[in-house]
Amino acid sequence: MELVLLCCLLLGTGFVKGAPSRDEIIYLPGLAKQPSFQQYSGYLTVPGNKHLHYWFVESQKDPGSNPVVLWLNGGPGCSSLDGLLTEHGPFLIQPDGVSLEYNPYSWNKIANVLYLEAPVGVGFSYSDDKSYQTNDTEVAHLNYLALKEFFRLFPEFSQNDFFITGESYGGVYVPSLAVEVSQDPAINLKGIAVGNGLSSYEINDNSLIYFAYYHGILGSQLWTELQKSCCEGGNCQFHDNPDLNCSLRVQEAMHDVYSTGLNIYNLYEACAGGAPGEIRDYGDHITVYHHGILSPNVFKHWSRKLVSLSLVQKPVRMDPPCVNSTASSKFLNNEYVRKALNIPPEVQQWEVCSFDVYRTYGRVYQTMKDHYMKLLSAMKYRILVYNGDVDMACNFLGDQWFVDSLGQKLQVQRRPWLYNEGDQQQIGGFVKEFSNLTFLTIKGAGHMVPTDKPIASFTMFSRYIKDEPF
């Protein structure tokens, strides 16, 4: 009788736990005190014996009613655990690679956050056949199937509001996944948020030249030559221009941006470890510093270089330039941490970005405009495109142009938005609002917005999730 009464009481709360106990993180090394919220780490298995690793942190506020938010880092081929440990997770990795400190601006203060390591081959995700060649459309479908598996394992969250978020190459991952999820009424999709995302190769390339010139990277002589060779009738085409003089000048400009040692993820920040070359031989391994989002023409040359590197005998690692992932790698490869995260011993060592995934990845889409238009045509999804304004990998100007190109009805003219820092209000950046679509900048932030501006980032996230005015 008492047992029946207990069950009734639990059902009456409206939040009956169905989470897989085998995946629960009971004790996480590195924390001075274990968290009050529950968290899980395990695998979402999809067809083809592919196993996508997830780390799910429940909301610190009200997990039963708070939304579920999926987070995807970019690359393609970089781990979403980087977002957890260095951007907006509940705890942030410290420089010693051993200890964690609680993040007062964690996104799980107000949301249940699912960090998914995708595609297969990234981080702790793996396939039984060790085949990691994939492309945009397959990744979207497998991520959708992984979501279905997540909600099967965690049925108590299946009716919660659901948001898909990500950054960088997440600009492709997020909208392509959202279009597929939007066809499934069983998932309560409410919107997407893309940070410093790749929306269009052409727009990203064209805007980067302007960004570089007006931020003092390109000299006036090169700018004059670019205008002469690449522009006609007031319109400039720096992307894939057939004019030889133009393409040579664009190569010069891209060299100044990518290959002189500037931090492409935050123009005004120092480069961690000093200015790297493209490739560095460390004796026991070779590290490739990939330059983030490369236009298709540049990527062809880069891809040939990667293929030749894959033939060498030494292990090849791939790191974002000017980003130090040593602490995260040390922490996640600790045997006790791996055990706490329920990672099988035979699974590969964790790396921030996968060389194998990146070098064989098939880029299907040149622009995400069709995906955005499909989502906007439903007239029920809230879309946020946000950019740190000193990032060069996916610059704010390009995403602003992209959003404008969608032709949506303007609701609120571009204006500053404010947030509280201490007892003062500060300008967080600028915002422009359309019907179901918002473009927002974060002043002084680079590619990884929550890392650079955690308070402003959390304010933005909170207002978006709660559908409050910016």
C-alpha cells in the first residue's frame, strides 16, 4: 500500500524519472563539491553501429518544466565537450587540466543542456567499423536519430520545449538538423540559435575582405587593387571570381588574415602558444592548425595537404589555431574521468577536433538559405543568429548580410541592447529583429562568445529561451 501511494505521489509531480541509471555520473573528478543537479554521460546508438557520445546536464532550476537545449560545436569535426568545458557548461576546466570550477553563467542555470559529440568519430563518439567519412546530409539525419534515441531514454523530457543551438560549422549542422526535426511532431521544437555560424561561403568570403580592411589588416594599396580587380558597378565579388588578378589579390588578403599569426577567432586576443604555422612537427606527432571555415576553393588545396599528411607515420592531431586545448584533453583522457563518464576502455583518446573526420568530410551546402526559409515559412520557430563582433572565422558582417538576404519583415530597427554587469548597465552589442528572426551582435566577443563575454552571453541566452525582449 505504501509503495502504491509513493508511486501515485511521484506520478502526481508530473516529472517521473525515466533516465538510464547506467549513464548517470555519480562522481565527477575535479570538483571540490559534487553538483546538486543530475547529469548523464553515455552513448546514443544509431543505425550502422554508430555510437554518438552525449553529456546531458539537467537544469539547476526546474528540469521538469525548463526547455531542453541541444548544443553542437563546429569544425566540421570538433567536439561539443569543448563548449561544455570552456564556454557555457556548468563547470569550466582550469589550466592545470585536473580541476573544475563552477560556472556562474552556465546555460544549465535555466535549461537542460544536451552536449552531443557529432559526427561519429569526434571526441568519444565512434563506429564499430571505424569508418568516419560523412557529409552534411548524413550528419543531419544521424543527429536526428540520436535525438530520437535520447528522448526514448529520457521520456520525461519529451514534451519539454526543445531548442537546437550551436556555433561555427554549427551554422550548417543546426538548420539542417532543425529542418528534419521540424517534420517530427513528437519533438517539441521551438527554435534555433546559431552563434558565429557559417551561413554562406560566398557571403562569408566577401564580407571577410571588408572586415579585414576596416579592421586595419589590409593596407590601402591592396584594398585599391582589390577594388580595381574584383568590383564592378559598386558590387564586389571576392569569392570565386574568375578574374586572375582578383583571385591573386584575394589570396594575398587571405594570407594576411589566416597566415600571419593573428588570432582568427578573436582579432584582439593574443594567440595561445604564440603564432602557429599551419603545420608543426612535435617529434612524436604532427599538429595541423586548421583555419576554421575555409571557402571551397581554399579547402581544395588544404584538403590535398591533409591527404598527404595522412600518409605519414606519425599521429596527426588537428587543433584550432590560437586555442589551447591541453587542459581539456588532459582532463578528459584521465582514466578516472573516462570511467566517470562511462567511456569504454577501448574507445579512442579524446581530441578537441578529429583529423580523420575533417579531412574526409563532404560539404554539401554552399548556403543555408533554403533551410532558413523552410523554417521561417512555418511561422512558429524562433530563430536567433548571433555573432561576436571581433571574430574573423565567421565574421558578423557576413551573417548580418545573410540575415538581411532572407527578406523577412523588419519588426524592430537595429539598436543597442543592454545587460547588467554588477550594478551598471552596459551595451551588450546591437540587435535587429524581424518576424521570428533576430540578428544580434555581442560587443568585444570573438568566435566563442560565452568564453569571451559570459555575462552578456548568458543574458542573451536567457532572453532568447524565455522569449523576452532583447
